[in-house]
Amino acid sequence: MILDALSKGLITSFIDQSSYSEDIYQTKLVQNNYPSEKVINTFEGELEHCTRFWFTTAFLSMSGFNTLYSLLEDLQRRNIPGRVLVSQYLNFTQPEALKRLKSFKNLEVCIDIQSDLHAKTYVFEHKDHMSVLLGSSNLTANALNKNEELNIFIRALPQSKIMRDILLKKQTLFDAAQELTEEYLAQYSEIYQAQNQFVQKLPQQNIKLSSSITPNLMQQEALSSLEKLREGNVTKALLISATGTGKTYLSAFDIRNFKAKSILFIVHRENILIDAQQAFKNVFGADFKSAIFSGSNRDIAGYDNIFATIQSLSRDHHLTQFSPEAFDYIVKVIVQVLLAI
């Protein structure tokens, strides 16, 4: 069955696009095309069904770790083993991200320090076949959600030439790497901090963009309705709108009109938080300061604008940190529904 499905997918992908095959068995270009398509979507689908996985990446950041956090928690709960190889290339990888990754009991984390490893290859083992995503995407939030990325996704049998070549190269890279140890983390943290301090001392030159973001027609109508509701002393409103119509930007525009000094933005997935946080920066400018309250992120001291997941806020010991009067404006996104309070 799997051989027939892969064969049909091969014909569709490389010979005749009009030839029918199941979508999941076709070789695909994987990119970020917000909001309908993101690189992280491929990770979500493959990690949900795989029995084992191997990641090789040049760069790992805390934003990337946070994007993958809920997926990693689920893999640990289901005891799905994985190996992750990260490069020390350019000392870009953040030590804290390595430390957090190492804390997962089902993961073996390795570090490449001998070569300028710049590969981004993600291999997934399934019961009757294997899959691989390879291309430009590192493990950073922007690479997984919004950057202009180009990756190829392939499904194949383990005995196929392409998969054997990939597995052989993967094994060679892991064999040449070293296990991530506490001793290495301590030494690398010093290197990273010293380099980061040097960069921070360099003179900063900001490029000011002349373009500005303005509300579209739907947003203009909604903003007018929200303003009328406020004039009538209504403090809650419900907006139902299709995906991609600009609900997040709408909330930012209305918060700007309302002149809120503190906001709480609630969603059900962390990668959506990152997009929302960036949208607000686009509207309010680079001076907009905010923090994410989700997963391993708990440091929100000094921030008036909080972006949080409902999973984190629903826990009593987290919810009690906030006074009922802590925020001027609350936005809650429920699947495809945005609730503004």
C-alpha cells in the first residue's frame, strides 16, 4: 500500500501534476505564506505521527525553542525518542535554548564545534516509511513562521537511494559531533555572552521606513463599530471574521485608538503569539515593549503588554499573578474568533 501511494506521489510530483495521488505522499515546496502556510505546520504534522526523529540545524534560538515547546512536551509525554544536532557556527545559537532542549529526557542533544555546519535537515521515521524536510529553515521563530524560506519535503522508503544518502550523511554528522554537556554549556555561555556584549557596544543605526500600516476596509468598518459601542459604554465586543482578514491588526489598531496603557493578548498556540507580537510592533513601532507568557517563558516583570496562551493562564497559580484591573484592554482569540474586551 505504501509503495503504491509513494509511486503515485512520485508521478504527481516529478512527471505529471495532473496525475492523482494523495497529497501527503507528494514531494512539496515548504515555505511561509502567512496565514495559510507555515514551515512549523510540517513539523506539527510529522511529529504527531513519527516514531523517531533527527534534527540537524545551524541555529537554535529561544524563540525557536518556544515555538516547538508544546510539540516537544507532547513527544516527551509519548516517549518518542529524538536526536538534535546543533552547530556552534558563528556562535549564534543561544545557550539557554540548548539548556532547555537538554532538559527533555527523550532527547539526545549534540553539538558540532569542528566544522562550519550550516545544514538544516529534519528527518522523521514512521512505521512504514521516512520523511525529510531540508532547505533553509533554522530553528528560530521567524524561520518557522514568517521568513522567506525555501524547503523541500520528501517521503520515501528507507531503502531508497535519496533516503539512504540522507541517513548516511546524518549519521556522519552526528558521529563527528559531541554530546552536549554541562561543561560545554558553561564554556559556550561565556563565549556567547562576550560576543553579545561586544555587538551591543557597536553603534546602532536605525533605518526608518516611510511606509505605514493602515486599516483595510473590513478593519475600518469594525473600528467604527467598536468606537460606537464604546460611546454607548459597552465594554465587550465579539468579532467573527474569516482567516486572513486581519483580526490581529484590527485589535492593534483599536488598542491604539483606545490609547490603552496595558494589554493582554490571549491565544491557544504560542507560534500565533509570536506573529501577534510582531503585528503590534508593526503598528505601534519599534518602541512597543511586550513579553510572552507561555511555555517556559514566565519573566514578565516590568512589562505592561503581555501576550499569553490560554493554557498558561488557565492554571490558578499563574492566573492569580494578575489583578482583575491589571489591563486596560484584553484580546482573546478563540480558534477563528477574536473577542475584544
